[in-house]
Amino acid sequence: MAERSTAAVDVADNSGDEPLAAQADQSTADGVAKNRERDTDSDEAQGSGGTEHPGKASPPELHSGHKLARRYRLEECVTRLDGFSSWRAVDEKLRRAVGVHVLPADHTRARSVLAAARSSALLGDPRFVQVLDAVEENDLVYVVHEWLPDATELTTLLAAGPLEPHDAYQMVSQIASAMAAAHREGLSHLRLNPSAVLRASTGQWRIRGLAVNAALRGITSDTPQRTDTEAIGALLYAALTQRWPYENDAHGLAGLPKDVGLIAPDQVRAGVHRGLSELAMRALVNDGATASRHEAACTTPEELVKAIGEMPRIRPPEPAFTAPPEYQRTTYQQGTYGRPAPHPGATQPVPTPPPPLQSRTGRALKWAVSALLIAALGLGSWQLADALMDRGKSEDTDQTQTTDEGDKNSAAPKPVKTLKIQDAAEYYPDGKAQHANDVKLTYDGDSSTYWRSYSFDAGPVLAPYKEGVGIVYDLGSEQSLSAASIGLHYGGRYTAATLYAADSLSSSASLASMTKIATAQTNGQELKISAKNPVKTRYVLVWITAVPYSGQDQYSGAGYKQAITDVKFTG
């Protein structure tokens, strides 16, 4: 069955054609500034099938400041190619930057572009750059999509060198799982290259160009899953070696030497992770490579996801310790103020100490000083003895009197009060609950029972795929809350949570309507959160935004997850 082709729009990928402006720094479709290079990769090298020729329709004469639907104001044309143009624009209604593709309604690809954009918009997967609107109006067809100013193209990242093994592992894992989800809905990409892969400021990887980009260029494939899988293998190969795994140079990367064939990444560059090298070859086997250790080739994103899951997890590198700089003498130290700085390497003469006082005058001076010291010591001893005698008399006089004024003025610490939890409900403003029926297990007094989240593919930070997971608790009446102790089932790097004062047990109330109390994180199995000042509230939300990685257990598979065993609030 032929699969639908969708895209989350790649406006800056020109597929070998010159852009509208000169080759200067420009903005890509997601708002990433980059020095644009000519895209020399060919569809044949990608194995992505043929390309339709555009119709005779001429591109619409648009200009900066033109408005579409009285809402989208065009700002800058970033691509003009094959009868369509792509723009950076402003949505004046929502006051945000967007990207827009525009082509004539009678263009030979107009129908397929509209269908691809609408199919992509229905997917609604946050791992893809989202299509926001697809409209035919006034003899024009235009597609509006997200603009991500804080994201960076893989092309830009690779210009600085190969990725670290952990970064490459995260990239291929997230890209493969996203494409597997898209193919399950019958959607394919067909132009998955370094310009279509973005890393957000949060470290999450996102894909643009899910079908709209292929539809704009008339690209089709009889084997879309195999095409996308090979493209993911090429991305991993490039991330490990900083080389494009074909003979032609592309995406600012040098190709492989001619007549050598496809060699494994660990033979191209020293120090490449062996497991990732084998994984890239298994995905690229479609182009004639030999799978390492004779393992089966991966021909679909689902098979690639399974192969990644069978690999040992690659942990992030430990933070490097930076030694403090050596102590530097300054010209303001005693004896050096106002003197010129010594030349580097010059030997400085050591000053000769002054001779001791050996003359008759010197000896007289020493005896005078000694006499003064002896007199001072005697006077001090007499004053001390006199003070002690006066103190003894005053104690004898007042020994029968007792006073409690000191105790009255001292501030005794307030006793810590444990606040009883009356009820609880899971909080899931996105409409996707974890295990809502198990929330009572977090305050039943039994540490062996718990409420747990699902297992996530990426972490520790759950955003942007899911903002967080949590439970809102009812203390029965308004209480003065100062701290919380949260028992956790899984330890590791790392768990982060925030306490909020809520208005009710609502599972969908906005976080903006709540009052933030305190935030903390831990690598262990207990998280303690303390407020600077006690907060009066009846309802308390425990909102977890980062969870550690843990292996497979009897309830869930390996991934980023967390479970709460016991929750205690004190005031």
C-alpha cells in the first residue's frame, strides 16, 4: 500500500538550486541563522525516487509587506524555486513568527502540497515542526508552519565537527522513533537530510519536512520506509564521521573517496563508537553496504528503533573538572605599588635584610622597649584582678535573685507539624493521564506501593514531548506549608520537581493560575523541597519535570521514568 507523504516544511533546502538572495547569512525555515551553502545532494544519491517537473505556472509576484488572509505579513523571501517561494512571516493575530510556502493554485503540485500539509497537521506529533495552516485563496495555495528561532540545524552542528557519541545516540534514537510513529500513520518524509534535522535549545531533536517538502519538489518513492531508514543511517554516518556516505559532496560535508565504496564509520575516523558504527551500516545496507557482524539490515524505522533498543545505552560524558587559575601577584601588594612590572623570565634580585641593632643606641632602644612592655603587662594584670574581685562581689549580692527575662526574649523554634493528606488526583493538563487510579498509593503509608509514570524515550527533561507529570493533593483545609518529602522508586540522574499552591483538585487547571512554592532536584530516591517562607494553601501540586533513566522492570520497559512511593508535607 502506497504511503502518504507529509512534511513539516523545510524552506531553506534548495535541492541544488540558487536561492533568491546572494550566498549570505540567511534564516532557515525554523528561524535558525546559517551561512547558506549550495545543496549539492542529489535525489539519486538519497535513493528518493524521481522528481516531477513543475508546470508552466509562474510564481506569484509577492513582496515584503504583502498580507495573506489579512493576517500573515510576509517579511523576507528565503527561497524561490520551481514555481514556489518560501517566506519568513509574522502572524499579526497571534503576534508570532511563522514560515510560509506560497505557490500558484494552478501549479501542477498544488493539490499534492495541500494534501501533504493537511495530513502532516493531523499527525500533531511535537517531534515534527508543526504545520499550522494550509489554505487555497485568491489563486494562491499557501502553507503556514512553525518558526523555531532557538533551534540549530544538524548541518550547522556538523560544521564544527562530529557529534559526541551520546549526542549521536540521542539524535538517531529520537529521529528513528519519530519516523516510526509517522510511518504508522502512513506518513513519510523522503527528504530527510541534515538540513531537515534540528536540535532545540532544550537538547531535543525535531524534524521538519514531513511530506510537504517532498510534495513541493514532486518527490515520490515506491519504498518510502526503506528510503527514510537509509536517510537516518546517512544522518548517523555524517554525525559520527563528518563525512557524507556517498561519493558526492553534500550539505557542506565531503563525500567518500571515489571507487572505495561504503566503508564503516570506525574505518573513516578513529575513536568512533563501535555500536553506533554498526548501526549506521545496518541502516545503510540498502545502498549496498555489508551489515556488521552479519546482522540483519534495518529496512524500516521500526526495525531501526528495535536495533537501537538492543544496544547498550550510551551515557553522557562526565563533566570535565577545570582547574582554577594560578594565583597571580598584583601591583597593589605591599612593597610593589608604583613599581614597574618585571619582565617575564628576568631574575629579580633578592633584597638584603637590614642588619640588627648592634650599636650603643640600638641596645639602649631595645632596653627601653622591654621596660615599656613589662610595665604594660603589670598594669594589665592589676586591672584584670580588680575586675574579677568586683564581679565576685556582685554575684554574691544577687545570688538569691532569679530572673527569666533571658528565656522570655529567646526565640524558641516552632515545632514541625506533619500535614495530613485527605485526598489526591493526578494532574495532566495535556489530557494524557499516567496511572490516575494509583495516586492514593503515594500517601497510604506503605513504601512498597507507588504511583508511576510511563516510560519515555528521551530525558531527563520531559519537555517538549510532555511538560511534566504530577499529582495534586488536598490537605483538607488551608494549612501553612513549608516543606515536602517525596519518596521515589527510581534513583539516578536526575529527578526534578516543583511545588505549586493550587486552587482545587482539578487535573487540567493551568500552571499559570497556580503559585510556585519551591523547586529541587536529586539523584537519589528521596527528594526534599523547602520553601523560603511558609505558604498558606489547601491544595498542593507536586509537578515532576525531569526523570532518570531506568532499565526494564515488571511494569514498564527501559526508558526515562519515575514513581512516587511516599509524600509527606510539613508546616
